[in-house]
Amino acid sequence: MVSRKVRLFSMAGLAAGVLMLTVGNLPTAAQEPSAAPAHTIRSLEEAVKVALDRQPNVQAARQSLNAAIVARESANSSLSILAGPIAHVRRKQADLGVAIAQANLEEAELQTVHAVTRSYLTVIYAQDQLKVATEFSDRMKRLRDSTENSLKAGSKFVKEADLDRIDTYALVAQARRTEAEHGIARAKAGLREAIGVGCDVDFDFSSDTLDKYYESVTKHCAKHAAEFCSKKCTETALCHRPETNSAALFAVLANLEIEAQSLSLHPQVKTFAAYADIHAAVIPATRINGTYQPGGLAQEMPIFLAGHRSARMAQAAQLANRAAAVRDKFAGLIALEVEDACQRLKQEEGQIKLLRQAVEKAEKNVENGRAAYTNQQGGIDDWLEAEGVAAQIRGQLNEALFRYAAALASLQKATAGKMYNCLKPVEEGAEKLAAPQEAKP
């Protein structure tokens, strides 16, 4: 079994790998509220390390693993032989129970890394939107000051109504700033919960931007002349996702129950579920951004099977078949999750390329509007409209960058942290459009 220390650092490295980041102990007991935070987290890597130690979901999964280990020790004790021939089956099932609990712990860690990463990205997105709104607000302030001075100097090309137009845009910029500021606060609150810390912890991600993640991934792919392959991603996910391993192990566990029931003539025999809460392991529902949101299946095994031996064995066989169906259902959900993440990643990459070009053109329009107004060749309306459109497109670019980074994090989670093993060489000329065929006479 992989040690706890190794798991912590391997899972922390996962988040760093997702976003290509370069990179204190926290108080463990509840403390009285203080005037200043006791600790400041400054990177995603640090946030993940703290989360893997503090998040209650991970702690609960560790305790479940410890309980499964105790149950296995009990099944292998000298007193277990009193149960008769069924004891050797229970020992096999106890070993599987520990393996399932280990997979559940790995799943909790993977989910925690994804939750922290997604919350972190939300903070960065809100910060980037605040920068856009602040820059737009500052531009409007400088323009108003300049226009007001020209009006006082008696310029014939400036009107009182121009100040009202500028103020309108300035108020819109202030509204966007307010929205972004509260968005940062809400995102940080979500990040605290994802990590499992309180208000004694603060965050400082002022040096990070969404654009870094897009650049790091695209440069990595360009360097290796490769792209993400959805088929490879799916194969990797099905091999390495802990949920897949857990569902497969449960199918084996349920199949062993047929043998266990065959070893007793008692009309009512306990199943392995009497020794473990298997209903706590539910195959999760897949959430995608489309209309189809398939739900998961819960594992099922009653505590007792009653009836003649043949009847109990038949019931156990049907439940084993059901466990196999749950395993197959989850494989389908995994494939859907991976495909959705791959397609969203490609979609947002295309959006970012187009919006970057739009930003360049919008900035040129701003410069043209400013020059025309300064040279008294145009009114202020064209300049203001160009400024507003430029700010809007920059905000749209940030949204696309956020969706790209979120899709990247989803793909990393879907492939159990092995996303960069799923690259395939780009075929020469793959992006070129095929020449239209000539019509046959």
C-alpha cells in the first residue's frame, strides 16, 4: 500500500502538472478569530498540499481505510476459524475490502485536487476580470479629465453632453469592478471550503493569470508536435481511475458471495455487507455542460440472504451480475466524461485564438478613435464605442481562458492525473481543409 506521505506529494504534483505551475504548517486546532490571517497560501501547489491534509472528505476516506484494515485483521484472526469453511472466503473478501477502501481514498484525493484546482481558477478568473474593469475605469477617468479640461479651455469640439456619455461608460466600468470584487470574495470562500480551512487562512495569487495556463499547455504541445487524443485519454482513464478499480473489485467481491453462500446450510446467512457499509460507495453522476446528465448506480448487497442454499446462491449470482452492470455503467460514464473534456478543450482553444485576434483589432479601433478625436477629425462617440467594445472583448477572452483552464483541469482529473501521457503526434497537414472535388460530368 502506498504510504500516506508519498500519496500527498504525488497528488500535489498532479495539480502542478495540470497548470504547469512553478512553485507552513497550519494550526490544527480551532482558534479564536484573530485580526489578521495566520497563514497565506500563495500557489495552487501549496493549496493542494494543505487540502490533502485538511479536507474532511480525504480524512473520512482515510478513516474508512483504517476501518477496513481492522476488519481484515479480524477476518484473519485465529478465532475466525470458528465460522467454519466460510472463513476462508471472508478472508478473501476482507482483502478486497481493503483494496476498495484504498481506491476510495485515492478517489477522494483526486476529487479534492480537482475541487481545489477549479476553485483556484475561479479566483484567478475573477482577478483577471477585475483587471479588465479597472483598466477600463482608469481610461474613462483619464478621458473625462481631458475632456473636462478641453471644455473649460473653450474648445469648439467638446460639448457638455460628452461628459455625460463618458460618465455612462464610467458607471458601467464601476459596476463591472464591483461584480469582480465580490466574485473574488465568493471564489475565495469556495476555495477555503475545498481546501478545508477557515478564515484564518488568506490567499495571495496576484502574480497569476489565466493566460499562463493556455500558453504553458499550447507551448508544451507545440514543442512535442502533439495534441491530446480522446481515445488515449479514455484508455488511460479506464486503466487508472480509482473509481474504475473500485467498481471492478466490488464485482469480484460480489461474485465471491456465491461461494460463501454455498458453504452454509443455515436458512439465513450473513453476507459480506454485514461487515462493511458498501452502500457508502456510490458511482457518481457525470456532470457535463450539455443537456444529457446521466446518473450513477449504487452498489447493492443485502446484509442477509435467506432460503435454501440453492436459492441463496441464485440470489448472490444475480447480485454479482448487477455488480458487473454497475462496473460497465461506470466505464461508460468515464468515457463520456473524458470525451466531453477533450471536446471542450478543443472548442475553447479555437475560441481563444479568435478572441485574441478580435482584441488586437479592437485595440486598433481604440487607437484610431483616439487619434481622430485628438486631431479633431471625429467625435467622442466613436472613441467611446471603441473603448467599450475593446473592454467587452477582453472580458470575453478571459471567459474563454477560464473555460479552457477548467476543461484542462477536468481532463486531468478524468485521466487520473495522467493527461500528458495522452498526447499523440499531430499528423502533417491535419488541420488543412481538403480541396473540393470537381463535379463529374
